[in-house]
Amino acid sequence: MTDQKRTAVTLHDVAREAGVSYATASRALNGSDRSVRAENLARVREAATRLGYTPHVSAQAIARGFSNTVALVVGAVDDPYFASIADGVAEGAYAAGLTLTAAVTDRSPDMGLQIVRTLRGRRPQVILIAGSRVDDDGVYAALAEELDQYRRAGGRVALLSRNELDFPTLTVDHHGGAFRLAQALAGLGYRRFAVLHGDDRIRMSHDRGRGFLDGLRQAGIHVGDRHVIATDLNRDGGHRAAAALLRGDLGGPGQAGGSGGAGSWGDRPDGAEAIFAVNDVMAIGAMTAVREAGLRPGRDVAVAGFDDIDVARDVTPTLTSVRVPLRELGRRAVELALAGDPAVVEVPVEVVLRDSTPPR
């Protein structure tokens, strides 16, 4: 029979078991602003697990002045890029004894700023910003100030973006990944390209589009303005832009819609070799448009994307992409924020060639 008078495991017990001071054990388990060495953090967590120690969540929040949550701010709710990052953040939060809450900016800088202001009042332990950086100097400066005030009050911050602010940052090589993809496709024999991208104020889209064009340029390939097309960063945007491209229905340089023009791909579908979209969901929409035009993606028109979301391996033909370790990105963002150092971690990407871009 269980001894009902058995003394509950205390933080002192955990510290003794781990061979560290009470203060170190407290910092490791309660998320104090003071950093804990990785080896001590691991020992304390292992000791807490062995002893069955459970922190008192309410007492922790009162002591720290913060709730036991990680707040993730993402650009879109229906984008697998952000969904995969959120999965990784959830894993990282669980491992740290925290819970996850999320907010969506719909890629609006103003909404992102308002969300962070609201979150400061709710006092999560960690705020992670995974929304695509949109160039708006005034709003971005205000956002940086809000995050800095939150951090000075004891909160933790990490960004998944460019290394432009003095916060812990995970940065993805969007330009370099697209550059290497362009060179790989040129090496397969492709010479006629179109590029589907989003609003150039969205830095991720801009960097990927520019990287791809730079890679082609180094390979001696030029893409005309009419074949660099701005559209929405979703499946419908990719479908609409590719359909207009294949019909020759481009209303002006870089715009989907309007009347066709001489020399467009729609006039000579046999000359349409490859479409690059700055994310996979756009690329999948483009493949549907290719089929609807009576052509075969991967045979008549090659298609490539970026991110390597899970479905890229399941569509037919399988989609060439640039792999970003999205779940790992989310997990590492939690760890980086809790570490508290203003570190910058560069996340490598990898070109993955599949059936949608066979050798030409």
C-alpha cells in the first residue's frame, strides 16, 4: 500500500540529485533570466524526471511575473511553412514544460505590432516571431521597441528572420538556397524560366526570387521582366500566375492578368521550360495550371518550389524544392529564446531534385 504520508519531492531534492545548487535548479526549471549551462540544465531536468518532480505552475508564474506559455506569432494559418514551424515550437515548448499559444498576422505589419502589444499584457514567458518580415520601417521600428521593452521586463524573445535586430535569431539562407536551385536547374539543361513571387516588401519572397535570378544570371541565363510575376503567396496565387503565363495573359511586366503579348509563353507552349515559385504551395498550384493547359508538369513544363513541405513528396510528379528543416527550426527557436543570449543561428538549406524537374 502506498504511504500517504510520503513527503513530496521538492526542488531541494532535485538540486541534490543533480549535484547543483538550489539556485541553479530553480533557474533551470523556472526559466529565470539568468542562463544555465547546457550540461547543468540537462542534469537538472533528468533529475526532476527521475524523482517525479512537478513544478507548481501557478507559483512559477507568480514568482516570475510571467505565464507558463510560449506565444508564437506567424504570418498565415493556412501555410504549411508556418504550420510545420508551429509543430516544432509545440515540441520545444513541451520539452521545456511550457504550453503553446499562437497568433496570426495575415502578413500585416500593423497587425503583427498590435499582436505583440497585446501579448505583452498577457505576459507569456517567450515570444517567437515567425511571420515574414515586411519592409515597413516605421512599424518594424515600433515592433522592435515593443519586443525590447518586453525583454527588459524579463521576457524571452527569438526571431525567425534576417539577422537585423539584437535578439536571438534563427536565419534561413533564402537567397543562397534559391541561388543553388537555379544553378542546379541550369545544370540540368533548362534555359527558359519564369519566376512566381509575392509582394517584394515581404523579405522572404524577395530574397528567394532575387537569389534564383542571381543564380540564373551567373549561369548566363536572363529572365525577362514579363516572366517575373508577382502574385499571392498561396496555392491560388501560383495557379493564377502560371495559368496567365501559359495563356500569354500578362497585363504588364510581372503581373498576372490582362491581355496577352507577342513572344509570351502562351504563344509558344513548347518553349515553356521551367517555372520556379518561391514556396511549394504556389508551385503545386502552378502544376495544376500546367495540367489545365493540356501540358504535363515535369515533362512539358518543369516546376520547382521552396520549403520542401511534406506534401512535396506526395504530389505527382514529386516536387523539386529547397529543403528547410521547419520543425527543427521551431524547436530550436524555443531553445534559443530560453538560452537568453543574443545569438544568431544560421540554418542550412538543401536543394532536393525530384521528378518535376527531370534532366532536359
